[in-house]
Amino acid sequence: MPHAHAMPSPGFQALILCGPGISLNTFTSSPDEFPKALVPVANRAMVWYPLDWCYRMGITSIHLITPGSSAPALERALSTDPHLTSLPLPSPDILAPKDLSQNTGTAEILRLPEVQAVIKGDFVILPCDLICELGGESLAESWMIREAGLGGETGPQMKFGQLTNGLGGETIGRRGGLGVWYQTKGDEAVKGEETDFIALLPPEPPIVTPPRNSLLPHVHQLAYSIPTDTLNDITDEKKAFPVRCSLLRRHGHVKMRASYRNAHIYFFPHWVMEFVKRNPKFDSISEDVVGWWSKATWQRGLDAKLGLPEVLGTAEDRNIAQPTGGQTVLQNESINLSSMTSTGLQAGNPGALNGGSKMSVASRPHSQEGSMNWSTPSKQERAVPPILAYVHNPGSSGPMIRRVDTGPLLLSVSLRLAKVEALEDASTTGQTMTSAFAHKKKIASPGDVAGRSTVTKADCLLDENVTVEEKSVIKECVIGANCQIEKGARLTRCLLMEGVVVGERCQLNGCILGKRSKIGREAVLRDCEVQGGYQVPERADAKNEKFMVFEGLDDVGMEEEGSSADDTPGAAMDMRNS
């Protein structure tokens, strides 16, 4: 599909973290040959989706962070995979730091010298398993309005009586960051999906009413964030959930949510790199960096323990000239945007926002003599820049945000994307707005589908060279390239990767089949996962099982079964794990 940039380049760099895919180990047991980033989601390599997201919002400086052992596989895919080669130029850079392994924590990645060297300004961090229909430009716009300054007049820039942003964003104070959380409950819920426990402050009232489609009403300040599993451990140990009094003293109105998940989409200012570097015990971005940062905004003394005063510095530390008064008309005059607009607020009455109390968010502070007073606050008074949280709750018809890091999620998201109308169908009906994830055709090779077979086109997606023999029935399935469905097979809610062979009269329901696997004739599988290259025997009958091959079985285990390592080349054993 065409990739027109939705907006000019926003100036961000993007880091896409390509992890090992432990929770998808049925298909990523050999990450050097087949890393998680290349696992297909609706017939596209997983990493295609965050790359496409970046290009759509105008980011072209993109780095794929991966262990060195997985780099060759990614390089081959970027140069040969038809979907990846169709993305706009310039191509992403693959960065494989020498000390990066499959077990390196996400925060530790930011401390690696190679990563520190490539980040020159504000940046975005994404996981390789992100599927996001929401345009990144909308998130960037919300972050820029709330935290980037944009002249200091586009959003509330006062924190506890002190200016946190001035002209140009960081002239005075520092920008905060923004993360994304999405609702896991609803019609598309997947049982067992991870969630986070988050505490949110109410959105700040805007100076002017935002546009109808603006995300600002859903942007909160994050006060607390931990995985729900960690929360359960705390409550089990203490038989209660402890809440610090300092949080309640600082923020009397806090919303707590436990059904949202961290999407691992982060908009970070450049100073976060130094923040992570100064805290070597940080291992995870979501748990440590974001978790401790959010608490430092209200927990007294925590910012000093984390080294934030030194990281953030003062205006003098950064050799920024201090306004002394009388420099420009803009600096000498109080500006009240609410009195200059007729949209949403009563002209000349900014107090309408807050029950009649006077509000001077957009005004510059003055000393008693009328000259500018931009003195830097003391360390005790200096506000820690906030970490903002966009909370996504789209309902059944809104844009999708999902992490695809387990088998059930891989199947659920692929089947949902299979229902997206194809570009050729949209052109036939005259639709001008199509999904960013639409394929050109739902059935790429219709001539290879036998006439006496059934394929429900509305909810199926068949890639190139898929052969479907007669009397086969395929409903709500995603089938990769070069697959063969033999006579009389019945497939329902299945995901088949490239090169799979399904034998005659097989019955598959809710299954995920790895690359070049083979299912023996008349097999009956329900909710199973089959490793790439595995051959399921004929007439097998299984439910909720994983078909895998484990290498390196020890000699003792082999002898107990009446054989020895010498009798079994490769010491391989077929395993079915429930």
C-alpha cells in the first residue's frame, strides 16, 4: 500500500527493540535463524508494523536494536522480504551492540555505548511486536502540546507555581515524557494477557477547547505504574496495598486502573538517556525507568536519590542566558489565550475553568517592580518533569493497539487483521479511506483455489501460491505463502505460516502452524501450536498442546527408554507439551 507521510518529519529518532520472543518459543526457539521480529502477523513480518508506524508519522531515523547473532537474519529479511522492501526509504539501520544478548534488560540497552552514541535528540522507543492503528502523529502532537513548549503558550506550563517550560521547550526547565496504555478488556480480549496497575491524575483543563478528535482529554499524568503480577505479590505479602501519604497529600484525586497494558510506546526527551545512565540498577524501561520516574514527581526526596537534579540541571548549568526583563514585547506582556478566543471559553473569563478562580497559566510571572522574574527555583521547589500517560480505550470500532507477544495474541490479532477490507475491494466500492494494514488482495492467488472448495473471503487472508484442493473448507484463517491444503481438510480460526502442508481430511480449529510444518492426514487438532518443520503424525488427536522438537537429551534419559545416545543421531526427541 502507499505510504504517504501524514506530517513533516517531527525530528524524532526511533529505537525498535527486537527481543528474543521467549513467550513465543514454539516458533522462536532458534532466535538466530528466526527471531521474534520476523514472526508473521497476518502474513507480514512482525517488525513491519512498527516500521510502517514510524514512516507514517514521518520518522526516518530508525534503528533496529538486536543481538549480533540475530542481525544477519534481519538483514536478509530487510533486503528480500517483499513487504519490508516495499517500505519507504531510507531503510532502517540495524544496531547490534557487542554486549547485547537475548537476556539484556530494556533499560540496560539504553546504557550501552553504541546506543548512547546514536541518540542525538528526542526519541521514540517501540517494541518489535507492536500493532498500532492509531497514528503516531496524534501522539506526537499531544506530547508536543503538553511538554515540548511550542512557544510556551500552547498548554499548561506551570507546575506548583514554577515555570517548567519556556520558549523553545527547554529554555527553562525540562520536557517530560509520554507513554501509551491500552484497554485489554472488551470484545477482543484475550485470556491471560498481561496488564499493569497504574495510578493516573485527572487531565489538566485546557486553555482552549481541543478539537473533537484530539487525544488530549485522554492524556493523564502518571503517578504510579507496576505490573499487575507485582501488585499481586505485594498484596499477598502485606495483605493490603500500601499507599504513601505523600501521594495523597500531593494529589487528592487519583484514578487507579488494573485492566490496561503498557504498549511500550514511549516519547522521551533526550535527558532520559543520561537519567538511565546514572541509575545502573535500572533493568526495565516500563518497571524501573517509568515506574521510578512517575513516583519521583510526588515522593519527597526521591528525585535526589535518583540523581534527577544533576540530570536535569539548572539554566545556569546549561549556560542558557537568563532573561533580565525588557527584552521582547512577548516577554514583557501577560498573555491570556482564553481571552483571545471564542472557542469553548467565555472571552475574558479564564476563571470559568476552575469555578471562578483566577487562572493565569498562559501569563508570564512578574516581580513586584514589573520586570521579569525568571529565577531558577531551588532544588526543593524544582518540579520533576511529568511522565504522561495516553490511555487508549477505543471500543469495538476504534483503532487497535496491541502487543503480540504470546501465541493466543498472535492468533487473535492476525484473525482480526484478516477481516480488514482489501485495497481492491475498497476501490470497487468507492471507499477512499482504508486501513493502514489493508492488503492488496484477500486471496492473492485465486486460481490455485479449487472450484469445489469453500473459502470465506470476508474473514480469510491467503498469501501467494496457496493451493486449496477440492472439498476443503477454510473459515476465518490466515494462510502464508506456498502452503498446501489437501483434499477434504477443514480449517477454522487457524494461522498457517509459510510452506505448511495440511493433509487430507484434517480438522484444525484454533491452531498456529509454524513454517514448513506438516500435518498428517486425518489429524484432529484443537487450540494447538506446531513448531516450524515439525511433522504431526497421521490421525493424531490433540487439544491445547505444543508440538516441538527438543535437542540435546541427556544419555540417562535415553538409556531408561532402552536406547543410547549412539543409537539416536542428534539425540532429538518429539515432545508434546500441554
